[in-house]
Amino acid sequence: MEEMEEMFQIRTDLAMEARELYQEEKKQEIQGVSVEQEEYDDIKITRVEVLNDEAGKIMGKPKGSYITLECMGLRKSDADLKDEVSQVLAKELKNLTGKKTSKALVVGLGNWNVTPDALGPKVVSRVFVTRHLFQFYNKESDEDLAEISAISPGVMGTTGVETTEIIKGIVDRVKPDVVIAVDALASRKMERVNSTIQISNTGISPGSGLGNKRKALNQENLGVPVIAIGVPTVVDAATLTSDTIEMVIDAFTRQANKGTEFYTMLKELKQEEKYALIREILEPYNANVIVTPKEIDEIIVDLSQIIANGINIALHPGIDLKDVNRYIH
């Protein structure tokens, strides 16, 4: 078990990447994990189901469902593609909740003052909240709208309060059927940064994308189901360097007339061995920084719109894509 745990020192919040790391090391699938893939136009959907606690320990992920939408075009301002991803996201959210949701609390995790960590708050600013309307008109239900409330609780460094404690107090008062938490994540591959959306029914640890894990927002702590939506917005420098070296080795191996054995030897180094070596080199210079693309401001705005639209369509029975684009900004 120690050998398996060491393998996952490479920072990633994506279940599909945790599975990939195991496959690269063991050359086999994890027992107790089922995987299903689907192509939807420009969107690749990977559904990873962690079936038991033993598989969860190996992956470092709680037992449950993890759905990943991959779309390289997310980094570009393509309105049609954004609409398509929002609709697919809404469909997957509906499948996870499994029934019509009458009440929901949307939580935007993260620090709105730090752009790569501002995804959650920006999503909340676009969610169509209706709880105040239900209270004003003294309504219990509506055919077209769900009773939605939303909160951006900030981070512990600015509030001094554990995020889960804040959300627990709101849940006890509002009594939602489900909590939907949105947060920034971290990936082990630069190609998946800002091009991947993960949805899970296992909850989330606030601040996980920037390595500041706190008490988890999950059903055990809140008393209601928690759906987590996350986008990897950062990658650490050691991971990025490791991937870059991998690509350089591949290029040299293809082009070198001699010295191929040396490059082959480097290629055969285990992923975690390369990562550990790079971390050791960077640490004395405090150089293992968190990296994000320079276009992150525009990307976060686009991603927040995609996710908010998906949430609005999934939760409100009478709202479709035309409505969110026309009325909700």
C-alpha cells in the first residue's frame, strides 16, 4: 500500500488522471473501478465509477461517480461550443441528481481576488437564484422554477471561519435537497488545464486546486447530497516540467541517429521518479510554483458562463439554453 500511496504524490484532483497514473505504473486497471467513455461531437466524456473503498484508497478518491468532460475548444471564445458544453453538463448533472430538484444551494468556492481561484464566485454571480421569490410569493413549488439559493463564502484566510461551518449553517436553515459546489482544481497535465470539467457526487475539499485542503463539503458533513463541479485551472511547475521533458525525450528519440539508448532509458523512468527528481531540483530555489495560462482572466469568464448555464438548465425545469442566453448574464 505504501508503494501505491507514493505514486500519487503528483498533484491532481481529477479521478481520470489518478486512474491513468495507476495504469502507467501497474499496466492494468484498478480492481473495483469501472470506466465508460463517450464521444459527443467535440466533447469527450469519461465516466469513472469507484465501486468500493479499497479502490478509493488506491486512487485517493472517495467511492462514487466522477464524470469528466474534455474539450480543447473550451480555451477559445466559441459561443456555439460553449452552448453545447453547457447542455452536456446539464444532462450529466440531471443524471447525477437522479430526480427533479425542488431546492438547491449553489456554493461558489474560492478566492475572488485570485483569478485562477475565482471560478466558483463567478459561477455564483451567474446562477439564477429564486429563493427570495418563493418566499415573497409564499410558494412551495413551481412548474418552471426550482427554489435556488447561492453563496460565495470566501476563503478561511479572509473570513477566519472554516468554509464547511458556514455552509453547514446555511444548509440547516435553507434545507436544500442538494448542494452544488463549484471550485478550481489542479491537473497533472497542462493540456487539461481550462479544457476539462469534472462532476462528481462525492463532494469536494475547499481550496484543493491550490493545495489548501480543508474540511470536506460532502454528505457526511452537511447531511445532504453534494455534487461537485470543478475545472483544473492550475498545474504545478514540477508537473509541467515533467510533461515537457517527456515531450522532449519523445522528439529526440524520433530524431536522434545515435544515443537512442540514452533517451530510451530516460523514457523508461517512472512518472513519479521524474516528478520526484524535478521537485528535488526546484525546491532549493522555491521554484515549484503554481502555473496558469496568461489568458486566465478571459478563460475564467467563459468557463463561469458555461457552468452557470449548465446549472441553470439542469435545476430549473422551465429554463432552456435560449432563456439563459437571453435573460441571464
